[in-house]
Amino acid sequence: MSAREEQRQNNLSYIYQADDTRCVDLIRMKRAPFFQLCDLLRTRELLKDTMHCNVEEQVAMFLHVVGHNQRFRVINLSFRRSFETISRHFQEVLYTVGELRLEMIQPPSTAIHPKIDCIGAIDGTHVLARVPRSIRAAFLGRKHTTTKNVLAAVDFDLRFTYVLAGWEGSAHDALILNDALKREDGLRVPPGKFYLVDAGYAVRPGFLPPYRATRYHLREFGARVPQTPKELFNLRHSSLRTTVERAFGALKNRFGVDEYVPNESTWNENVNDEAVHNDVIVDNSTWASLRDNCAEQMWNNRGNLRN
């Protein structure tokens, strides 16, 4: 046995023969479920032992990659396998896990609780884009570079429930939301429910922004507590709306979205681009009154709940 093979076997033995705590640290799974999974994949012939790599090692490499967000270069050092071998077995195990998805993976529920009216938050983010020079001006926004303005709805479990990409960086957020509502497969808000949006949007059915010209972020309050119903409403609105900002931050940190630049050939000028109409930016009186009532209720109950 070569020194490389001996080192590989020692590493695998260290994983297989460790206690559950160490096994979870290494492959994010206890020993018994790990071997049960390997036996299941082998019994159903979804994976097979090869001449130089058994099922247990294939699954261990896969779990090490997805469990620790490791690159193949790191797995190469740990398992002493070539990049080609690691990539091939990773794709094979990934496919087999997909084959078991209906019986072993339970998707999270997207049902809306009947007693909860606020179902998430909506915001836009700018993603770098490379576009033809002829339409470059339309993609120049506040970022001082060409971007596309992406609208997304996020629930309070940090799940993206709706995404609309493709609008120019100079497009107004309210115009993009209006487009999302008009599309056949666009954003739909259940009756009686609403999303939290920032001050760039108007008060309209299903969308509740904060009060304008009123303190909003926590840092703006400092050591002071809210002095009016509007300030208290804005403070709690800000605390809840951080959900969408956290979701965008996690997405960009994981996949480097800001660094992704599409090819010029994929861009076409948006034929729906137009000025922002008054019905998009003018507050809806009924929902504005609903916001005022909500702020008053928060203010009257502030002694019973934390600010």
C-alpha cells in the first residue's frame, strides 16, 4: 500500500470510527444515519463501489463539501483524491440525493398563517451588469455604474417568495413593483395581507411603507425612545424589514452576486420603461388610515410590550 493510500485509509477510519460528536463535526451526520444512508444507496443501486472508491467514501466527500461549504481543492488535501474524481463522485451523489427527495426531503411549508397579516418584506437591490453602449444610460443609477434593479419579496424565514429581475438600474422601485403586479405570473398578495416596503413606495393595498420625514432606523433614535405613534411605528417597521436586507446579504455573501456580470448579448432594452405615474406613488387613503390606526394601537399598548 502506497503512502498516499495509507493516509487516505487512515483519514476514512478517523471519520468512520469516531464518536457521534466527532462524526457530526466532520460530515454533519451521526455514524448510524450515515451508514444507513450508504446502505440505502447501495441496496437501491443508486451508487456502487468502484475499484478504488467505495460508497462510504463517496458520500463522505459529498457531505464534507455541502456540510462545510468546502471547495474541491480542500477535499483534495483531505481525501487524497484528484479533482476529477472528487467532481465525478460529487455529481453522482448529488443526483442520487435528488432521487430520494420525495421520500426523504420535506419542503418547508409556504402556507400563510390566518392570524398573521404581515407576510414579509419587499425591497430592491442593484446587481452589476454589462450592457451595450447604446442603452448604457438607462442602466446608470445611484451606484454610478451600470446595474440592473432586482425586486424581491422575502418572508420572515428568509425565503425568497418572488423575484423580478431585468429592470434597468435607473428604474424607480415603485415602477418595478407596479410591473410585478401587472404580470400574469407576477406578485400576488392574498386578501387582507400586506408586505412591508421602504419609503420609496406609496401606501397601497397590500404594501405598507413607513412614515416619511420621521425617524426610522434604530441608530437615528440613539438613547431616546420613540416620542410619537409615528416614530414607534417606524421603529418596529425597521426592525421587521431588516429581513429582506439580511436575505440579500446572505445571498450576495454566498454567491458573490455583486460580482456577477451577465453577457452583453443577454440584455434588451425594457419596452415597459416609462415615467412613474401618480397612481404608483400617491398614497392610498384607506390603507393610510389603516397604517394610522396600527400606529395608534402600538402607541396605546406600548406599556404592555417592549418598544
